[in-house]
Amino acid sequence: MDSWEWNKIAGAVLGTLIFVMVIRIASESLFDVAPPAKPGYVVEGVVEDTASASAAPVEEAMPDWGTVLASADVAKGHDISHKCEQCHDLSKGGPNKIGPNLWGVVASPRGEGRNGFDFSSAMKAKGGTWTYDELFKFLKSPQGYIQGTKMSFAGLRSASDRINLIAYLRTDADSPAPIPPPNPKAAAPAPSQGTAPATPGGPAAAPPAGSSTTPTKAPPAATPQGGTPKKS
């Protein structure tokens, strides 16, 4: 093959590359779509908060179980437990389903037992015990609290629903887990310095330290001009 044939081949390849580049530039100019000035639709209730996006999430305060369990609605908790029964059996000696049997789950070890149920590695690694606090946090967002768990339930956002459900699950056992005593109330603030006002009907407040307790004598009666005071 002489040089003339090679020149034709090189020219054909070069011409093809130039043609492809021209088509690409032309297509980009024809189909270039400018971004809209305003979005086509707005999703109600979704607001992007760039200021707090990087802020750490606020941890939810735990209930005072010694108080809330005594007043929880166990019947309502039983109604809520029907959501659990889609994947769990709650009866004594019942079978494992998609999730483990939940009889006696309160205060039980996490990630073990449950009639040989095959827990996820994330649940096993978490370990510990299903305390009231742990159930409260897990039931709000199972995937958010234990990432990698097999439980796909979205969770219960309502704190009262979780409290009522936990109150029912507590009764779903041979020996319900004990209810802790109520947390003591916060100490009253210390009184300000100085003498506290006397309580109506009660004893008078003690005088400040270092003050005299001797009653002040009354001034003598005024003497009329030109003589001694009259005797009564």
C-alpha cells in the first residue's frame, strides 16, 4: 500500500472526527435549555433550612417512666400493637414471623433469644437490653436508631403512642417488668439573701445575724409647759 492510500485513510478518519465534533456543537446549541426562573411546582410543607442543615439533631427527652406508665392508656396501646402484628407474633409461645416473637420483650436481651430468630448483625452489635428508654427511641425510627436493622417499619412519631404501646407490651409477659419510681422533683431555688417575709398567721422571721434583739424603749411622754405631767 503506497503513501497515497495512507493519506486517504488518514483524511477519512480526520474528516469523521471533525464531522462528529460539528454535530456535537450543533446539537448542544439547539437543545440547550436554560434553567427556569421559578420552579414548576412547590411541595407544600417542605422548606429547605440551610442554616440548621449542619446543626446536630436535638435529642428527645426521655419520659419519666415512673409517672407516665401509671397513667398510660394500655387499651390504646393494644390497638397500636396491631401494626406490630403484621410482622410479629405477640402471643406466648407464638412463632417468629418476618420479625421475632415479642412476648415478654420489655427488659429482655436485645439481638438474642426469641426462639432462635436470626437477628441482623447491626442488632447483635447493638446489644444491651430493651429498656423503656431503648424501646422508646427505637420505636420512633427503627432504621434511624439502629442503622442496618432488618425492621423496615417507619416508626411512631407520636411520643404518646409509643408510651401507650410500651405500656401494653409491658403487660404482654408472665411477669411484667417493674415500673421505676418517679424521678424526684427539681430542688426548689435557694432563697435570696436577707430576711424572708413572715408567713401570714405563722411565726415571725428570725432577725438577721448580728442585729440587736433588744426592744427599743418608747420615748418619754411630753411634759406640759409650766408643770409636771398630770396623773390619770
